[in-house]
Amino acid sequence: MGFFDKFKKPKKQEEMLTADDIYLGSELLKAWGADSNFSLIAINTTKYYLELTSNYGNRFSNEVSLLATAGLLDAQNYVFVERTINPKDIFAMAQKSALLGEQALLDFIIHLEIELFKIDTPGMDVSDIEMACFEKRENIAWSIQDTQRKYVSEPLFASTVSGFMDSSQFKSIRQMLGVKD
């Protein structure tokens, strides 16, 4: 088969959508309002943070539990499905970040991204992952600020938050995070 023969036959949809299709990945990021994985994680974590603040703010006695809960919700697949991140590690990140005051959310998201990328790219050197995340600090900060300005509750985030905050299934995790019942 020659080079041009592959263009003559229509492809089946499953052949067109491969796991390593960079164009599909780019289109999905755009559909979610992000320009990179760095901004996608920042946007989603900020949306969870805002949902928690507006609907359950009275159940958080401090910024540590709020940050940790937002991070856990964004990393829920890693925590509950893959079990590659321990909720206590997310809580420890939140404790360190909360000390930074106004920069707490930004610092927390950067460190959460480092953890997620370490899992997703195990062959990459950790120092390279850290450097990449810190180099994207301005983009991450912009994504957070833009989300804070524009976000109005979305069903996916609202239902995920209420499911976690109201379900007895997650009571022990909420307690560990310092969330009041």
C-alpha cells in the first residue's frame, strides 16, 4: 500500500480517535476552556474550590480543609479509582500551601499538578516536572483568576461536590480533611 492509499479509504471513527491523538487532545482541552493540562487542572480545581466555598463554606473551619477537599475532588480518579494518591498527601500539600495566605490556592494547585504529572508521566524526571509546573505559574494564576471572575455553578461540579459532601460513604475522608458534618 502506497503512502496516498491511506487517504483514499474513509476511516472508521474508532480508527480516527486514538489514545495518542494530539489533535483530539487539543480539541478536548479547548472544549473544556483550557489551553493546556496545566490550565485544565487549575480551572477544575478552582471550580471545585468555588463550589465548596459557595455551597458548603460553613463546613470548613480553615483554608487547609477547603484546599484539600478541592484538590481531592479534582484528583478523585487518582484517589478513589487508581489509588495512586493518598488523601493524606493532598492534605499535607494543603497545610503547606495555606501558610502562604493570598497565594495559597495558586501554590496548592501547582503542587497538586506536580503530583498528578508524576503519576501520569512516570518516565519523566521529577525535577523536570517541577520545573515545568513552576514555569507555568503565570498561566496557572491567570486560569485561576479567570475562573474566579467567570464561574457560575455548573451541574457536573455541583453534583460532584454535593455527592462528596453529603454522602455517608465519604464521611471518614471528610473527617480526615477537617470538614464539619
